[in-house]
Amino acid sequence: RHNRPGYLDQSRIETARAFPLEELVETKRGMMLCPLHDDTHPSMLVKNGFGYCFSCHGYLDSIGYLMRVRGLNFREAVENLQRR
């Protein structure tokens, strides 16, 4: 039942969550514009694979970034990261 194509088991989700955000975004000295609010000055720290915004206190991993910025749903984001 769980072997059907496209099934998102916990292992696939964890692998996608571990994909470093640094490999998806451009930063300047570890900072980027926060995609969670109207940011004009880089306020999101990108470190250790994740992003944290000092302005809105938002938090992103690679899955959340793809969902927010590229408009993918959860499944699409996980599958996208699996192909990288």
C-alpha cells in the first residue's frame, strides 16, 4: 500500500526537510529578503539549512520556501527537493 508511486513516506519528507535552504536561495553575508512579509532590507538569516526572520520571527525550511515563493503544494515541494 505504501509502495505506490508518489507516496510521501516519512523518510522522503525528512530527506526533503534536510535539504539546505542555502542551496535554493541567494544570500548576502548569510542574509536574504524575507519572503514572509514585505521586506526591503534583508532580515532573514539563512544558516544550517533554515531561515529565521528577525523582523517577523518567521521560520522557513526548504519545503516552506518552495511552497511560499514558488507556489508549490507540500507534495510538489517534497518531490522537487527529491529530484535535486
